[in-house]
Amino acid sequence: MSSINPHTEEEVLDETKTQEPAKAILFNDEVHTFEEVIHQIMKATGCDQAKAESLTWEVHSAGKAIVYTGELVKCLQVTSILEEIELMTQVEV
């Protein structure tokens, strides 16, 4: 007879925590305006307009930028919001 280990879920969560911080990366495209990207970064990360403008310029000039660093779950939320307007994103752990 097998028993279910009640600590299995905690162990999985602990493993996720050890992989932090995760990074939400935004890639440049030729479709969206600066204003659209700035607005979406602010919506996704909660940062102010100056920070969003700085990140948008970094994406434009370098081709990509890390727009958020933190817990994996939060990074997935950030990229999900960015993708609402079909921005290209990636999460790295």
C-alpha cells in the first residue's frame, strides 16, 4: 500500500524558489509604438513612466531588455500582461 507524501507540494515549491530570481525579457519588434510599449510595461510591472521609457529605449537599441526580475510566478504574470498586445517575451530562470 502506498501513501501520499504531504510534503511533495512543498518540495516542488522549494525547488522553484531556489531557481530565483527569474527574469522577464521583452524583445524588440517593428510593430508597436513606443507609447504602446511604455504603457504595457507600466501595466505589467507597476513601474513609473520614466522607468518604462528607459526600458523601452533599451529594448529598441539593444533588441531586448530585462523588464522584471523576481519570483518565477510574477515573471510569468508580467510576460502574460506584455503579451496581451502581442509583444514578444521570454522568461529565464
